[in-house]
Amino acid sequence: MIVVMQPDAGDAAIAGVEARIRAEGLGVHVSRGTERTLIGAIGDERKLAPSMFETLPGVERALHIVKPYKLVAREWHKASTVVDVRGIPIGGAAVQMIAGPCSVETAPQMRAAAAAVAAGGARLMRGGAFKPRTSPYAFQGKGIEGLTMLKDAASRFGLPIVTELMDVRMLDTFLENDVDVIQIGTRNMQNFDLLKEVGKVDVPVILKRGMSATISEWLMAAEYVAAGGNHRIMLCERGIRTFETAYRNVLDVTAVAVLKKETHLPVIIDPSHAGGKAWMVPALSCAALAAGADALLIEVHPCPSEAWCDADQALSIEEFGTLMTKLRAIAAAVGRTLPGPAVVNEDLAVAV
Ligand code: PEP
Ligand code: MN
């Protein structure tokens, strides 16, 4: 941190700033120029805030020199992190597809969805058992029963599961049900108590971007998880709110480029919640892959028109298969691979 003094700041004001820095356990370096004095704090300045100094006599302003996040910053960790989810690498040369319905509805729906996403080449399956709905009267998710249905359907095809945790009180239930990836949704990106708790467990986390969060706020949220000891974090851009009303959210593709520079964590794009319409999903997926996303999170439903949640944006099984073929060509063009269908036990596949 650098504290810039006012031109007429006297020795007493300078000593006051020095004392405040030392009180936080940091060292001080004073640089007296011809017009003003600059006071530098030496040590980990992340515990200092500009407001600690800007109210002191003689201070013009105070500025941070280093980024407020450290564990998630590429500055401190040059190599890209690859998060291993039960043997599936996210963040490496292969781009991964995570697909499935918005919400877990019934066992037959989940079996059909699991068969379809596995056949298309998805290596992980998504499905919400606890749904954050705008209306309290809308379907809120199947709860624990939904977790079981998701796990049962996905395990037939060897697909690890991704599902949203909304309430810290459900964390133990998620662990007991062997949830492979905990998703923190856009509405909870700054639920700091929830972030602290998922920071204490050894389960990969997908941290979605808050719909109105800056990249810096998002990385600070990731820092909360990492600070607890859990470094298996993936960031997911899912569209941000702007003045535009022609689509649900604006997919911030620029964020992929910025994140790749700022952080070593894998970047996932969710084109479904960005566009909000199934017909937009292929174009947004292509853009995401070309921009450097490490994985895509896409909503797929065996019968989109009957989906209990987010029906407009779900791809049909056929649309998903067509998209996967198109994405393989884009992956190859940018030097990545998009895995083909996993080899599954035929007996299990037949059972579906
Ligand atoms: C979801 O993925 O099901 C979801 C609710 O997403 P978001 O938190 O991005 O709205
Ligand atoms: Mn959804």
C-alpha cells in the first residue's frame, strides 16, 4: 500500500500514518519528494484498507499495490490448475462437457438424460435438487430425493455429478450422498459463510459468477474458498445483467480472456443461463470454446417443453448430439480436444 500525503502535510501527519501502518505489523518506507511525501507499507498489505488512512490528517489518498486476492492469482501460481473430478481432468488440454437437466424431476427423466449426455460425450452430469427460484411458489427442487435420483442415473454411466448447494445446513447431506462437485450458484456467490464452509471440505467446487459481480469480486469469492484450504475451485461464467433485454443475460466472453490472465483456476462457461433460449446455446458454446473455456455447463432435457424449470433454454437430446459434433471441430481448431462418449457398461446402458 502506498499512502500519498497532501503537499502541506507536516511531520506529525507523516508520523501518524507511520504509526498506523506499524500498528498492523507492517514495516514503513518514507519517500520525501520535492512536492509530496509517499509512505509505503512493507509486508502483506492485504490486511490494510485505503479507508484506514484516508481519514487521517494530511493524507490525500491510499492505494493498494498488489491484487487483493493471492491464492487464486496467476501472479503467485503460474501453472494452470487442473481440477481432477474422479479421474476427469478439468483445466487441461481436454475440454469437458458437463450436461443434464436444470432440475432433477423423476427417475425416468434422469435415466434418459444420463444416457443421452453420456452418449454425446459429456463426462459429468448436472442436475439441481435444490433450486434457487425467483418465486417462492415455483418448484423448489426434489431435495434429498433428487440427489439420490441424480446419483443413481449418473452412476450407471460413470458420470460424476454436479449439483447446487444453497444452504450450508445441507453440506453434510451433500457429503453423505457423495456429491462429486458442489455448485455455488450466481445468487450465492457472495454468501461468505457458505464459501467458508465449502472451503473446509475436499470436494471440487464450481463457483458461478454473481449476475452483477465484477471479476475482482468473483475472484475474491474464490479466494474465500481457497483460504479455507479447498483449492479445487472452478469458475463458471453464466451471463451478467446489463441494460439489454433481448436475452436473459449477457455472456461475458471477455471474462474468459481476463480470467486466464488473472487466475490459474479452470474456467467454465454456462451458455444456457446466459442466453436463456435453446436456440442461442450453440452459438454461445462455440464462442466460449474458441475463447478458451475449459469446460461447458449445458442444460439438456429429454423433453424440453415438459421441463419443470428453465424449459426455454434446455437442448433436446438430438440438439445436444449435433452441438457436440460441431464443438469437436472447434476444439480441434484451437488445439484442444473434446472427449467422445465414455465407454459404458452395456448391461447398464440397456437397463436404461
Ligand atoms: C443452475 O445452474 O441451475 C442455476 C440455477 O444457475 P445460476 O446460479 O447460474 O442461475
Ligand atoms: Mn437452470
